[in-house]
Amino acid sequence: MKELLGARRLDDPLAALSDREREVLALMAEGRSNIGIARALWVTETTVQKHVQHILTKLQLSPSSDDHRRVLAVLTWLRAR
């Protein structure tokens, strides 16, 4: 049973995210802005910006003129649920 749970976590694209990064991503999925996320988590907007950057990096969402990385991150979060 442990092997199944461990294997499942390895396939989880969100496994690399910290608990706080998951919170930020969940609030992004609710449509919150960085300021809205900062207020909800009682942190600064700069802190949220850093979390968002870490999320995008950990999800391997490289900058692109063709894609909106925040939307792609939210779609990844929704698929993983």
C-alpha cells in the first residue's frame, strides 16, 4: 500500500510545491490577484510575487509570449485535484 501512495505522489505535479505555495496556487485558482492573496494570507504582495515565481518555476512553466503561465499553473492545480 505504501508503494502505491508513494508512486501516486511521484506523479503529482504539485509534489514539489510547499504548503504555502499550494495555498497561493489555490487562491490563484479562485481568481485572486496578488494583492488579494496577500490580504488573505496576511503577507506582503512581494512575498506573494516570490511564491508565484517559485510555483511557476517548480511547475516548469517557462516564460512565453504565447501562454499565460498563471492560467497554466491553475489548470495544473485543477487537474491534480
